[in-house]
Amino acid sequence: MPNIDPEVLASSLRRLERVGGADIPSAVADVVHAAVDLFGVTGSGLMVADEENSLHYVAASNAPSKIMEEAQSSAGEGPCVTAFVLNRVVHTDDLSQDKRWPQIRDTFLRNGVVSVLGAPVRLGGVPVGTLDVFLDRPHDWDDTEAAALQRYCDLVESTLSTALAAQRAGELAGQLQYALDYRIVIERAVGYLMARHETGAEEAFTLLRSAARSRRRKVAEVAQYLLDTGRLPD
Amino acid sequence: MPVDQNALAASLDSLGAAGAPDGRTLEQRLDQVMTAARDMIHVDGVGLMLLDEAGVLRVAGASLPAGLALERAQQTLDCGPGVDCVRTAGIVAVPDLAASDDYAPVWAELRKEGEPAVRAVLSVPVLVGTIVAGTLNALRSRPHAWEDDSVRAAEAYAGVISALLRLGATAQG
């Protein structure tokens, strides 16, 4: 394990501070783009969940990747959505032969997204988004690649955490609004529903989200209500 | 493809109020990147050298004693693949230090302590925009012809280090 010399690092940071301020979006984009080189893929993208636990596009290495993310965000389904809900790496080796996500399949294939590997990005152990890589041809993703992507997601976590610290030091400091807590509440509520209904995480989350939508309430509110009372709100 | 800045700002807002989720320092995060680089590039060690405020290249960290010895030799002699990498802002791949005329002084310095444990070195620049911040060095204990895949992977990890340094400099400012 390398041990970074804090004094050398501090001096380097002072030098970098002098030569120009950091640009948070470009720093995050660079980490997403680096995944393309690292994994030798066609494209990569980062999605982060909002307070409703719906994934939204944040960064993409190219146009098809952006389209892929927006399609999943709009449809609420896709390999990244599944990776997020299940909190584990999900892959499709050839989308043309994969029936799991009918709403996004044609859009993906039309834009040259054929095989996808998606992994949850976590903060403090809680899934907050996904990182995906894709190829424009069929590919049998193996366990080594899945493990490598999950490990790279740890570095994305580090980048996001550092970006948070940078943002806090900047002008957006007063605008920070939401806590990680609501995600923890949702995770616990999904677990509760899984146990009670003897169902999987995807089904439990769909049930929670449907309950929130039909009652025009936020998912986090419904999750908290469920944990407080043991039942979904009327 | 640019980042959706509004989406990113909103995401950071929504994630941030609870504070740094894991409480790790920037030093620990850089450690994490270097360890990942070592494992994923399949090398015996990695080292990081950074330019300080005075523009002097200094050893920031290395993942094994042999790596630290190499980085220190480069710092002392102002000679070595990492030094040239920073000087030219380009990649320097050395298949065998013992056979390199350019770096004979480094090899001689390392041999003072016995048989050197580092033979092959790959140095990639850590770039912050157009500025060179330092160099990430991948090390092997045996002679090794560096493949394109290894070079690309090392550049990718240097990119992550660059992002962390930029964000760290802003957080500190």
C-alpha cells in the first residue's frame, strides 16, 4: 500500500491552485472518459439517482452513451437501472438477443449499443448511481471485467466524494439540500417489502415506486411511512 | 461529450448534505487509486511523483520499497524516466533499466543498495489541463516490454489522479 506524503501533496495542491481553479464537471468527466481507455470499450457513462431514486444522466463519453442513459432514465428500465436496484453488476452480452428491457432495446441497438456492463456507484456503501461501459458489438462479459468495473466504481466514488468537498468549498456550499439518509430509508423499505412479500429487490422497488406515484408522494416519504407504520400509506 | 453541468450540480447537491460519506482523506484516495492501478495493470508496484510549489519533482508515494528507492534516485539525480516524463509531458517506457544508456546513472545509484528490484518502468504524465502535475510510474521487477494496453491503463489511472488533484486543490482553496 503506498503512503502518500501529505507535505508533498499539499505543496502540489498549492501549485495547482495557483495555476488555475479546478473545474468540477471536467474532473468528473475525465474519470468517466478514462473508463473507455481502461476497458477498451466504445463508450461509458455515469448516472446518479435523484431523490425519487430515478437515475439521471450526468456524464457520458460520447453521443450513443448519452442517448443510452437518457433512454433508461425516461423508461425507468435498462441494464443500469437493474444494476442500481439490485446493487450489483449487471450485463447484457448481446442486446438483440436479450428480452429483459423491451422499452429501451430498439433505441440502444439503433445507436450502436449492443453489449453493456453496468455497475452500482456507491457512497458510504449506499448505491447512488451507476457507471456503465458498452461495446458496439456482442461481447461475453466475464467475471474479471465485472470485478474490474466494480473496482473502478470505487474510484468514481472517491471522485464524487472529493467533488462534494470541492463543491462545499465553493459557491454552491449553501445549496446543499438532501442527505444521503433518504437513500438509506429507501433501501431499508425495499428490504422490508422483500421480506414481507417474499419477492426480489426489483419487484419490491417497483411496488414502492408505484405506491408513491399513485399517492403523488415522494418515494422517500412513502418508504419512511412504511418503516414507521409497517404498511404503505392509504 | 460534455458533462450535463446542471445534472451534475444537482446530483452533488443531493448527495452532499450528509458530508463526506466515508471521511477519507485525499491522501487515502490517492493511495486507493495507486493500489488499483498496481492490481489492474498487473505490475509489481507503482510510484507517484508530484511537482511542488517551486516546480521541484518530489516523491509523493510508492507501493513498495524498491519503488521508493527508484523515485528517490530520480529525485536525487534529476534523471530517470519519471523526470523525462514530466519534462516532456510524454510517456516514457523503459523495458530494462539495466540496459538503458539514458538512465545508467539511475541504475548505478540503485545498485549501491544491492541488486535492484526494479527493472522495467513505465512513466505516464499526470496532466491537469495543459499543466504537468507529476508522473505515475508503473514498475516491474523483471525486464518487460510494455504493451499498448498497459500504457492506456496507466494513462487512465493518471487521469483519475489528475481529477482528484484538481478537486483537492479546489476543496483546499
